[in-house]
Amino acid sequence: MAINIKSSTDIYRIQTPVSGEKVKKSYILGAGDSHQAAYKGNMSIDGDTFELSEEVSKAIREAHEKMMEQNAAINEMNAAAHNIVAAEQQGDVIKSAMEDQAKAIEIAGRIAKGGQVPPGDEAFLLENNPDMYKLAKLAAMHAKEHEKYKTLLEEKEPKEYDWEKGQDSTVHRVAVDIEMGADGAEITGVSEVAVDHNDLPGNGTVSIS
């Protein structure tokens, strides 16, 4: 594809080509830039605004639409993977709550029988079920047993959840190849490319050569 395009200002600000020479550059367009090029027929690169022919706009539009489809598929997959980790976390929260309730019942039973429980266990019961705590203390007033119990509580290490599990950092973008010379410029290629999101310094157009 060798289609002439026009620049509204200097054809190439950083390295102005001398007569007979051409500078070849490849760019990965930001999502917004490729949308602009695809549907408004112009794009800005290195401070220059390029007015695109319909043929170039069509090629970019097709690559942009393919890019959107690919990114939507990756986003859907990443959302599903995120939901799996979230479900695991929620399941652990429910399991922990049930375990805490069981411990609270056991501690209340020990107190109600007149047993001596560690201060931490008593505080745990008061925090988790104040009503059960009050009933247990009332019952303890009439109890005869005074057994001394060890704590039911154990240190819980906070669980780390791998939120990156199953995540794909690939993003799809539109890339253009441009030849710039003293007499003008032309787009020599348009393609849809896959790149790692971490390799892109921003959402705008990035020079790759």
C-alpha cells in the first residue's frame, strides 16, 4: 500500500529528510488515535496532522475494528479469571465466618458451665455475639464447674489472592508504516498488532522504529 498523504505542517520535525532520502518509521497508534484516523480521516504523529485518503482510512478502520474485537475478547477472558479469584475470596470469607460462629458457640458453652476461658476468647465472643455472651455469663453465675480451658483461637495469616492469575496483558493496536521524504509522505502499511500492555508507555501513538 503506497498512498500519498498530506501533512499540515513540516513533514517530519525531528529529522527533516534531504532531497532524495526517505525516513521510514513505524508507529503503534493509541486506541483513540486509530479511532480518529478510521472515522474522521486524519491523525497526528510527531506534531504533524495527516489528512488520510479514503483508502487509507478504510484500511485503518478495518484494522481498528479487528483490534476492538480482539481487545473485547481479552477483556471478557480477564473478567472471567478475575471473577474466579473473587469467588474464591468470597468462599473463604463465608467459611471463616462459619468457623468463627462455631468457635463463639463453643466459647459460650464453656463460659456457661463456669469454665475459665482466656481473656482473648471471652473478648472474641463479646465482639462476635454480644447476646450469646450475656446469656453465657448469666448461666455461669449458677454453674459449679470451674475448669480452665486453653484458647480456641489461633493466629490467622492473611491470605494473599493472586489477582493476576489468568490475566492476559496483551492489547491489540493498529500499526502504520510511513515513508517520509522531502516531497511528501506515504503510508506503506497498515496492520493490527498484538503488544504487551506493559511495553506501551502510554495510550497515545508510539514510535517503534
